[in-house]
Amino acid sequence: MTIVKSHVCDMCGGPLDIDLDRQLYVCSFCGVTHDYEYFREDDVRVKARTALSAGEFGAAKDAFEFILSKDPHDFEALCGLILCRNKKKTMSSIMTGNGVHFSEKLEELVFAKDNCLPEHKDYFEKISEAARLFGKYKEKQAEVDRLESKRSEEAKTLGALKHDYIIIDNRFVNVLDDLMEEKTSRGTPVIFGIIIFLMIIIIAVAAYGAWLILGAAAVIAVIAAVVAIVKKQNKLKGIRLDIASSEKRMDELSDEIRNKKNEAAEIHAMYREKKEEISDADPLKNEVVA
């Protein structure tokens, strides 16, 4: 049973429900029934408008369905079903705020396009096109959000790389720090081995005057320092390459975001134009009170 509480029973004062299946008005309290013709159709239209204006969308929907049961092509009733589905009072209000609140595949919209009179076809097609455009706009916006999230993550990566580079570059100027960072295969700092080796050489020199050994030790120490420094340079070079790659990805993402935003803006401009066309062509904009 489809119900609209828009009439009062003359027997008990209770609300009358519309039973579309049996084509009757039925009192939910005393059970009295009336044919549709008991009330004029114009009265039902007034009730539908009143319920819609009051935000009583369930009651308005039932009244519009009653009107369509008499005339399947009724323009106001077809619009009314769309409004009730979206819980809006006017067609223009559907496309304000967060934009179109329904898709081009909305059941009530498809029904309206299939059942309206030829002179109203273009109006519902415009609504369908507006819904399609706003759907595309939301898709573009979602792509922008996704790309901006990727760019934010890439920015964090780039920041970490630059931070590491500064730390390592500062250490590079201090050879002792570099040597302290280098480890042998056993995990002990290279500098410890060099110090021990030099101590042995110094003792040997003091005992035997072996200047040749001291010279060899000095050469070994210099070679170890150079190796450590070269390794640091290679590490810095690798980080510079990573930084360059990250900056390139940032630039590519920024370009893609800019292009997507431009596409979204173009689609939204077309949507706004279509929305204005719908507003100008709406025969009910001065009849249904928001």
C-alpha cells in the first residue's frame, strides 16, 4: 500500500491513506474507503506541493505517484519524484552546496525521461547531462587528491634524502669522523686498527730505529683514510642521484596535478552552465516554495 496522509476521514477524523493497488482512499482508523474521485485531483496536487514545501517527502512522493497514476506524463509529478528521492524542495536546490546529489542513472530520472511529454524531454536531458558532468568533475577531483597524496609522500622522501646528505657531507670534512664510521669485517672501527698499528710501529721505531717501517705505516694510514673518504664520496653521489630522481618525480606530479585541476575546472564550468540552463528552463521554480 502506498500512503499519503493528506486527507481526513469524514467519519472519524483520522487520516486517509491512498491504496494505489485498489485505487481507493482508506481510513487507517475506522476502515472507511472512498474512490479516488471522492477528492478532486487538484486537491491532491495542492497536498503534494504542501508536503514537499514542508519537507514531508514521503507524503509528497505518494501524492505525486497518485497524480501519475492518473496522468503518467505529468511534468510536475515526474519532477516531484526526483525531488522526493533526493529530499530537496526545488530542482535548483539539488544542484547547490555539494553539487549534484544524484547520478544520470537515477531511477526516477530515467523514469521521467521515458515517460515525459516530448516538450519536456530536453529539460530532463539537461538534468541528466548536469549529473553526468558533475560525476566526471568528482572523478577528476578524486584523481587530484590521489596525486597530491603521492606528492606529499614524495616530499617526505625528498626531505629525508636531503637531511641524510647534509649529515654525511658535514662528516666528510672531518677525516677522523669518517674513519670512525668505517668498520672492518669484524665490525670494529677501522681507526682502532690504524691506531694500534701505529703504536706498534712507534714502539718498533723506538727500539730499533726502523724509519722505513714508520714511513710504510704512514702510507698505510693515508691509504686507509683515502679509501674511507672515497666511500663517503660515492655515498654522497648516490644520494645526489636519488635527490635528483625524487625532484623529477615531484615536478612530474606537480605538472599532472595542475593538468587534472585544469580539466576539473573546465568540466565544472560546463556543469555550471548546464545548471543555469536548467534553472532558466524550470517551469516549477516559481510554483514550488523552498
